[in-house]
Amino acid sequence: MNREADILIVGGGLGGVAAALAACRAGRRVVLTEETDWLGGQLTSQAVPPDEHPWVEQFGTTASYRQLREGIRQFYRQWYPLRSEAMALADLNPGAGRVSKLCHEPRVALAVVEAMLAPHRAAGLLTVLTDHRPVGAETDHDLVRSVTLEHRHDGARTTVAARYVLDATETGELLELADVEHALGAEARSEFDEPHAPDVADPLNQQGITVCFALSHHEGEDHTIERPADYDFWRAYRPDFWPGPLLGFEAPDPRSLEPVPRTFLPNPEQDPLDVSADQSADAGDKELWGFRRILARRMHRPGAFDSDITLVNWPLNDYWLKPLVGAGPQGAAEAVDGARQLSLSVLHWLQTEAPRADGGTGFPGLRPRPDVTGTPDGLAKAPYVREARRVKAVTTVTEHDVAIDLVGAYGGTRYRDSVGIGGYRIDLHPSTGGDSYVDIGSVPFEIPLGALVPRRVRNLLPAGKNIGTTHITNGCYRLHPVEWNVGEVAGALAAHCLAEGVEPRQVQEQEKRFEEFATLLDRAGVQRHWPDVRGY
């Protein structure tokens, strides 16, 4: 089958969704594809509550991202049996998790994403192809003419021709398929003089992936799963940089690398309204049940729920033995299978051998929640991917632009062509190259348009984690609101270039053209510069 569109967006994660919204608002015909059957990426198919900066409730995101967040809260207010005190909260945190001020269930985010896109589908501007993955691209010198997609189940192929192509895939698939110059894994220190880069480049040194899963707990019941095939391996596995076995409640503190014990107590009696989700004051990751809790039973009227639901994305189930990207399809499949086996092993260990406060072992009442993740086993539909291929862009953001030790508390690069902002520590999880955590303080940063403009290719734009960062700075540019911001700008830029008959490089380079585009972003509520955050 052949299709045509003004703009093809490959990848239906947060960046892809935001890109589609921006392009459709500009009146463009868009085809949006997604490898799974759920749009929303990190928030839905990967089941990861949002990682956000401390000021997210006041400023520092695009208007459409705020609309997404408020839509999630409103879904709970309208459809869930919230206590009156919770119902009245403007800053409702449905799961009362500590990792985020907005912990919630994947299906709720999915419902809101679908609602945001619905008017554009009804208008005939947006076509969504779920269960489709890219397998080929036709190029003509510096242009991408079309992308071929394969249906995940029946193998049927569809080729979509478009004037602009956006790569919003989780791993930067189109950069490879269309032979777009890109980086992968860790750059050598000599390339950008980054203090935390290794001496020698290693494309296969990538942050670990995680297959998240959802759990509730039901005392007196037994939901123990069958012993996973790789359980014996994971039960005995002890990384060199770990204080003990990986399957245990002691793990390195990401910042100090000192051993820190974690606690695990299902369904604590603390009132969830007393929980503070302030990562700047307390990382909140020492108490595992509440860290990424996505439904708090006591947030609701008595008897509505017999258990909380928590999301397991912990040090225990980060997988780093094999890289996801760059080792071919077989290598990627082996990495995902390994990550799934690790998560199933963590679950089985929790149910059967994990130490309890009363001196016993195992929590057989832990129940995996397929109904929450939309899968047969309760594991997320897709692995949480922290690192993708990264386009070789006009501008590369390096550690020298954002690391607080290099730029000072109120420093950081300010870009003439800023098209958005973000804030997060440089947070690198253990990697396939054998690195432990790398956690570097960073300053609130800007997103330069030059990081979205490839050096050579004229009509392909990155729309997610694949912008012009390094292995190091990807660690703070990979989070949910930044991915959304990047996607929204990419969609708006493609639409603007079509309307004005210009190319992205011209918009980025020419002052007058950039100001015209920046005015459109300002009108759309894309915050391009930080206010003075001192005193917050």
C-alpha cells in the first residue's frame, strides 16, 4: 500500500504525538506511525511516570504539555472516586508517587493523548498507523522521499511518501535507515573535551534499558509466577560496581555511588496527601513501593480499591548486559528478551525470597497487573529506552553547556536560536560498557534549534531523544517534557517550512527567518527562555 502526506512522523511516543499536534494545528496532513498499539511512549507503552524539573507546576514547559498534564488530572477528577480533599487539589498527584508530581496509570495518559489527537483525526488531517515499524527509507541525495513500514503482526508493508519526515522513534531508527549522519553510544573525550566522557569512543556503550511492570499487593493471596527461565542467573548475578547481588534491596546511590539500603513495604498506611514529590529536596527512591506508585488507594473513598498500584522501575531491573542499538535486529531482540527475563526474575524474587520487615521472606500477595499495562504478563509493552542514535546536528550540546561544575550555578549556554527549555540532572544509568551511575549536577538549560537541524539532510528532523546531544548530555535532554518540547518544535518547523517555502537550515541560520518562526512558537505557548529561578 502507498500513502502520501505533507509530514510523516515515525514513532508515536511523546515527541511524535507533540509533533503531530503542532503540524495538524498548522493545517498539515500528517501520518503518524507507532510500533506498538499504544501512542504515548514513555508515559504509556513504556509505563514510566514523568521525570520533570522542580518548577513544572509554575513554568518551564510548553502550553500543550501543560494541557496534557491537566488532562490527566481532570480524567481522575471526572472518573475516579477521589476523596473530597484530593478532588479539590489543583496539583493532584493521583499516585502520590515520590518520583513525580504527576504519577498516574499508563491507560489514563493514553486516553488523554487520544483525546488530544481526536479532533485532527476527525478533520481528516491525521492518520495514525499503530503496530507499524520502519524497515526502509528511499533517499535522493540530501532528501528522504519515503519510508516503508511493516505491520508488526501480518508483515504487510506500507510506503509513505512525504515532503518532511520526522524521526520520533525511540532509538533513532530513521537515522540509520536513511543514512543520516549520527552518533551512537559514548563519544571519546577528545571529541568534545567532556570531563565525564571515556578516553576511547564506544558506540555500544549505551545506558541500560528497563522493562517496567505494575504491581498491586493482596495480603493472604498467592500470585506467585512460574520461576523464570533465567532466574538462577539473575539470582546469582553480582555486578562489580554493586554492593551485593543485583536482586536485593541494597544498591548504589546514583550521586555518591555509596551503598544505600532500600525499603519495601506494600500498601503503607501513610495518608498519600502527606507525600511530597520534590526531587530537588529528596530523591524519594529509598522507599521502593512509594517511589513510582501510580494509584494510591487511600486517595479515594474507602473501599474503592483494595491495594495501591506501584510501577517497578528500580535499580534492580535496569538491564545493561547487551546494547539495544547497533548490534542488529538479533542483538536488539536479545537485549529486550534479557531485560524481560530480568524483570520477571525481580518479580519472582519479590514474591518468594525478598526479605520482609517481620523477618520472613517473600511477598506472594504481589500481583502483576496486565490490566494496567495492556499485556498478558503485566510487563510494559515496550522497554524504557534512555538513549537513542543522535543526529549529527548543526549544534551539539555538550557537558560544557549544562554541567553546573563547569558553568556555575547560574551559567549555561544561552542560544540565539533557543526553541524550548528543560531542567534535570545529567542522569546516566549503568551502561552496557560497564559504567556505573554517572550523576552530574546541571543548570536549567535551553534547546537550540541547531540541535534539531541535521548537517546535511534537508527534510528529515529529529523529534525525540535523537537530537544533537552527546552520550553525556542526553542524560538530561531525554526526559518527558523535553522530548515533548522537541517533538512540538519539529512538527511546527516542518509545517512552517512548507508554508514559507524554506528549509530548516535557513530558519536556523537567518535571523529574520528565525524570528518569524520564534514568533509562532511564542504564540503557541512554547517557552524558549527560563525566567530567573533564583528564590524558587
